[in-house]
Amino acid sequence: MTPPLIAPSILAADFANLQRDVELLNRSEADWIHVDIMDGVFVPNISFGIPVCEAINRHATKPLDVHLMIVQPERYIDAFAKAGAAHPDRPGTITVHLEASTHLHRTLTQIRETGCKAGVALNPHSPVELLADVLDNLDLILIMSVNPGFGGQSFIPQTLQKIRKLRKLLAGVSQPPIIEVDGGVGTDNVAALVEAGADALVAGSSVFRATDPTEAIRALKYFTPT
Ligand code: DX5
Ligand code: ZN
């Protein structure tokens, strides 16, 4: 089994020591740096915006995995692409929420035009079948395993069933998008998630609240199968 891609969420880092925490991720076995953007409208919390993304990008050596939890995400795609997601040497991903996108097909095309991978996130209540007609237009599907807005929430167990359903939906696709899972991911559920079909895992608290974040990343990547 291929080890999952690990995307630690910078939302759980120490913002007063952002450079230190980005450099820690650079030296670790993390694959991407997950950047959570919250607007206080789509989700009931505000995280940070473009200048902080630029600051992360200045120190990062790994692709940025930008998760836009904002309304009208199409208005900010170019800004986040320039803020680091579309870095020429390590192009990353921009993910928008299905629930916030009126013209999803157009938005995904816009993301790809910046040089980034195009992602769509699904809230826990949104069925995977809603993506059936855009499967050729996206590179990544982000399955939310918590209601977005806060780090440190409990994993919603029905997510496992949802990942299996998505895996089946992707069975006939020639270049299937990456399945990424976000929220409440840790060593207690990593094996079940990968066995259900997850390719990439976001982890905030389980990495940055660990005594040794580097080791916590390694433990997720090289988990013991059930
Ligand atoms: C939740 C965010 C997540 C969050 C994950 O709204 O999208 O990326 O940072 O944090 P943990 O791993 O603590 O659930
Ligand atoms: Zn996220």
C-alpha cells in the first residue's frame, strides 16, 4: 500500500512562530502544507488571509494546499495562486467548497489556468454524487470529516462510508482525482481512512499538539495497517 500524502494544517501551528513551524514541516516527511482560509461567513470563524499565506510561502519548500472556506471563492483564486499556491517549482492546490460555488465548472477551470491543481471540498452533508459531472475537471476531492470552521474537532465516523462510495464512483475514471480527508485525523483512524480509499490526509492538532510533531507526521505516513 502506498503511504498516504500528509498535509499538516498550519492552522494548528504557533502563529507567533510561523517561520519556525513552516521550517519544521520543510524538514519533516510532510508532503504538502495545508493552508486553511476562513472568512467568518461561509464558516463561523476567521483564520488569516493573503499576507499570511505569502509569509508561509516565503519559507515553505513544499507545495501549498490552500483550502478556501470562503463564499464566492472565485474572487480570490488568482490572489491565492500568486500568494504561493501556484509557485512554479512546487505548484500546489486550491480547493473551493462545492457549497460555496455557484459555477463550479468555471471555477475549477479558473484554478487550473493558474497552474494549480483544482480541488473541491464537500461538507459532511454533501453527497459525493454531486461531483459526477465535473470529475474530468478536478484533481482533488477534499472530504470534510468535521464541519469546517475549527481545528481540534472529533472525526465524524460516517466519513469512512463516504470515502468508500467515492472510491467506487471514481473506479471508471482514467485519471482519478486524489481523495483527501480533513478533520479529526490522527493515528487512531489513519489505517481505516487509507483502507477506505483516502490518498491524502490533513492533520492539524494531531501534528502540532504532539510532543514531537515530526514524529507525529512520520507515524501518520507509516501507520500500521489493521
Ligand atoms: C477545519 C479545517 C481543517 C483543520 C483540521 O475546518 O479545514 O483543515 O485545520 O484540524 P484538525 O486536524 O485539528 O481537525
Ligand atoms: Zn482544511
